[in-house]
Amino acid sequence: MNLEVNEESRSGVDFIVGKHVYGSLYGLKPEIADDEELIRQTVLDAVKAANATLIQLMSWKIPGIKGGVSVMALVNESHIVVHTWKEYRYATVDVYTCGNHTNPEKAYKLIVERLKPEYYSYNYADRTQFPTSSPVKKEELRFEAITS
């Protein structure tokens, strides 16, 4: 998948290039899902793989059988986050970057390779300021109240 946005089609106007890769990892080994240091290093390496600029790395461990690890890299271009649940052998991964120089797909692939799930999901959302597909016009948006 080519995540690059064609800047030439924007007539020289500055715009936001937002690329969002996210998904779930299933069947993690509990010892990997509970390894804060491994996940911290993985997220640090994912920052480099994405060609992003690290501002701050935060992590915390949730104790107990239903515990896990959360690691968040705040980058100049947005964020990279991993949350794990060792009991469920599960993790969520969120890589959101702005700028044509970044590659969140490489970061996501690195995280998958390091955490070694049995299988995983992969999602991509174009968060670019200008629509790259069929935009929905303001007057076409309809919201209905949900009643029970």
C-alpha cells in the first residue's frame, strides 16, 4: 500500500498529511504482553521506523492477572501507542503520523514482528486535510436521535 500523498495536486497550498494505521494483535505470549521493557524498546524502534521525531516516551504496567502494559510515544508528528492485556493475550496498536516524510506502516509492521502475535488485524485511515476520495458535503450529513 502506498501511503504517500501527491503534494503536486494541491497547487502549492500547505496541507496536513495524516496517516493512521491501527489494529489488534491476537494470541500474544503472556510473557511478551507483560514485558514493559521489550514493549518500550519496540515502540522506540517503531518511532525510528516511522521516521518520526520522539518528544516523550511514557509507559506503565498494570499489575495482576488482568494486567498488561501501556506504552505511548508522543512524537512531533503525532503518536505511537501499544496497550496489552496478558490474560487475553491481546494488544491494540495505534500509529498516527502527520507529514509525507513519515511511514506509519513500517512502524506497525515492526511492532507486529517484535510482539509475534498468532494473527493480527490491520487498518488504515487517510486523515489528510484534503479529501482523497469522495467527500461528503456538509448538507449530506444527517444525524438521527437514537431512542430506546
